[in-house]
Amino acid sequence: MEVQTTMPSDGDHLYDLPNATKLKESGLKFRGVQGKHLKDISFEKRKLGKWLPWFEVNELQIPRIVIDHSTECLFRNLMALEMFHYPTQTHVCNYAVLMDYLIDTSKDVEFLVEKEIIVNCMGENEAIAKMFNRLCSHFIVNDFHYDIAKKIKAYYKYPWNHAKAALKSVYFNNLWTGTATVAAAFLLILTVTQTVFSVMQL
């Protein structure tokens, strides 16, 4: 069933929302959570553990969903029901729209499967990507209820987040690279300190 609504007047915060791969590259963490409704998506600051309490990461927490060959039909029926009978409570539509933005290609699906957000019972990741892209191809949600979209865009647009992610990817992508980076930085500090003291003695 095709559903067409009017263009949202104040929902432009949702336009150009980056996909999951781009968000991952900007340093945003993803985590699948169990025991919650699909609408309970949250954007949280999470500490890296008791050993590093001063370090925090931004994490997008999305309820885990099992997707099989019957999921698309179920979603279409629920979305049509919401649009025609519960237009102010379009929770399934909102979820589908957000996932459509997060998923562009099979690479995005692969990443979400890796983070245990999606349980793929369809086989090919490409099939899930096409499913979400099809779900939202014939309608526009009039009132997108996820304020989280604004937080995601604000995070992605902040240049420092990209810089930190790039530094981590290049210099701290594994234990050995990180150790070498710290050792090189320590050696550089010692060299500079020695040079300064030598100049002061002269």
C-alpha cells in the first residue's frame, strides 16, 4: 500500500542524516540493546569503564531486531495502520524512517549486524538494505518524533569528532600501534626537554 503525506514543515532536522558507516567513521559508537521497544532508541554518553572514568564516548543505542522474510510485510501493514488510524503515534513509521537513513548499502547492514542491532535471518545483507529503502519510498512522515536525529546530526557536524576518530584510526587502531605512538610521544618529550635544558645551560 502506498501512503503519501504532506511535506513536514518543521522536520528539516532529519534531512541529510548520515548513514551508519559515516557515523562510525566520525567516531560514534553503536550498540544493540535487548528488552526494549523499537521506539526506544537513545543517544547516550558512556564511560569506557572503571579504569578510565574520565573518558566518555557517544553511543547510539538501538533495540535489537530479528529480520526475516516476513518482516517487510509486517512493517508495511503496521505502517499503513499507523498512518491512517494513529497519525500522532507513528512509532513504527518513525523507526523505519530512521533505519532507512542509517542504512544505504549492505555495508551499513553488515556493521549493524556486527553491533548486534540487526539479526539477519534473510541471508544477504543487501536484501535487508533494499527492504528498508523500499519501506520508505512512497511516504513522508509528517511528524518525526525522534529528537535523537538532531543529536546525531550535531555530533556528525562537529569537526573535532572527526579529528579524534581519524587520530584513533591512524595512531591507536590496535595495541601495538597505540604503544608505539605513546612511546614515540614520550621519546619526543624527553628529547625536547633535554634540548631545552642544554640551551639553558649555555
